[in-house]
Amino acid sequence: MKTTGNTIFISGGSAGIGLAIAKKLSGAGNHIIINGRDEARLQHALKELNSAVAIQGDLSIKADRVRIAEDLRTNHPEVNIVINNAGAAFMNDLSDTNNDAAEKAYHEMNTNYISVIDFTALTLPLLLQQEEAAIVNVSSIAVFRSNKYLPTYSASKAALHSYTQGLRDTFSDNENLNIYELYPPLVNTGFSAEIGGANGIPASEVADELFIALEKDQVEIPVGDTKKIHELVIPVTENVPH
Ligand SMILES: NC(=O)c1ccc[n+]([C@@H]2O[C@H](COP(=O)([O-])OP(=O)(O)OC[C@H]3O[C@@H](n4cnc5c(N)ncnc54)[C@H](OP(=O)(O)O)[C@@H]3O)[C@@H](O)[C@H]2O)c1
């Protein structure tokens, strides 16, 4: 799809991968709408972007999702790309039975999966009015392999992956709407600091890969270390009758 002249909403666009994507796409001549919970962080991020505005809100809360979608309908009816990037993760040691594992999993599922389903339902009518539109769901390498540090987070991203496949199938006949899935490996951001994120790739590399994929209409976007496992798994699953 075109990579300039779009109006792009990025959830979690005030830091990390979301901000790197905002910088890349704003530099390429797109109008950017960033979102995050912390207003000061949003204002700070806006200083690094051209042609950008912010909509504060917590996407894990229904009322905020409804308000943000309404703001887009009223003030940015031309929005044609929604990037669902905001995410939640908790270290969750399943051997510690006093760890409130289910409570953490609930928060992860709510932010990483349920909220995306609901925000998609709220913004789809707008996207379907556009000549060219896209949804980009940011999942993770953890879709393919869980681990003992982030077992419930991995499960929530696997749910997001499965939903994204289904959403893509739902709109497979619609030439105006593409459903992308971006799978970052370990990336050096505040989010990953606890799990050794300093060894990860820079967020700008993820943004560069997304940009190239949009240009090529390449809806599956594995990045870095995700590429090898993606190459082994996805062609097999695509051949399963569905
Ligand atoms: N970093 C990695 O190694 C890695 C690897 C694979 C996948 N990912 C995925 O990439 C995405 C971005 O991660 P990141 O590493 O860039 O994180 P980050 O550096 O912590 O940035 C997260 C961004 O999301 C916002 N945010 C968090 N919760 C939100 C909510 N409920 N509603 C609205 N905004 C919210 C944050 O701002 P506020 O705090 O102000 O709300 C911030 O702008 C996540 O979905 C994550 O699962 C990350």
C-alpha cells in the first residue's frame, strides 16, 4: 500500500516500538495519531514527530476505547491505518502458586487480545470507508514458543495471532483492507528491560521492516530472530484446510 499520505493511529505510540514506528512513518509524510496512557509522555513524544497529534487513553478500558474511536470518527475521519501496538506483560512464575498468575494473565489477555478485538470492531466502519486501509496487529516471537518467564503473556499473543489470522480470512475478498501481523523478536525497549531487552534489536529495525512490508503488501511481518521460526511454521499452517 502507499507509505505516504496516510493518517495512522498508533496505540502505545509514545515509547518503544510504537514511537519508532511513529518516527519512521511521520518522516515518510504520513499524519500520525499517537496514543498512550500518560499525557506527559505523549507530549514528549510529539516533539520528535512531524505532523502528529495525540489521543490520551487506556486501551484496556472499554470507555476509553469508545472515546478514542469517537475522537477518530469526529476529528480524523480520514484515518486509514490502525496499528494495535500497546501491550502488557508480567513476569509470571507458574511454580509460585501465590503469584496471582490468573490475575496477571487476565490483564495480559485484556490488553493484548480482548481490547484489540473491541477496538477493531469500533474502528472497522471507518476503515471500510477508505480507498486503502490497513490494520497492523503487533504480536511477538512468543506466538510460536512460550517460555517460563512470560508464559501467560505468550498465550495472550498466541490468541492475538489466531484472531488476526481469522480477521484476515474474514476480509480476504476485500481489496481495500489488508490485515498485517508484525512479529518482533526481543527488542531493546523499557518493556523488555526485565527480561534482558538490552540484548535485543533496536526498535527502529522493527519500524524499518514494517515500512518495507507495507510498501510490498506483505501482510506477515516476521522481524529478526522471528524469521526462521516463522518460515518453518506459517507455510505449514497455511496449508491446513480452513
Ligand atoms: N520489547 C520487546 O522485546 C517486544 C517483543 C515482542 C513484542 N513486543 C510487543 O510490542 C509492543 C510494544 O512494546 P514496547 O517494547 O515498545 O513497549 P514500551 O516501550 O513499554 O512502550 C509501550 C507503549 O504502549 C503504551 N501503553 C501501554 N499500555 C497501554 C494501554 N493500556 N493503553 C494505551 N497505551 C498503552 C505506553 O505508554 P503509557 O505507559 O504512557 O501508556 C507506551 O507508549 C507490545 O505489544 C509488546 O508486546 C515487544
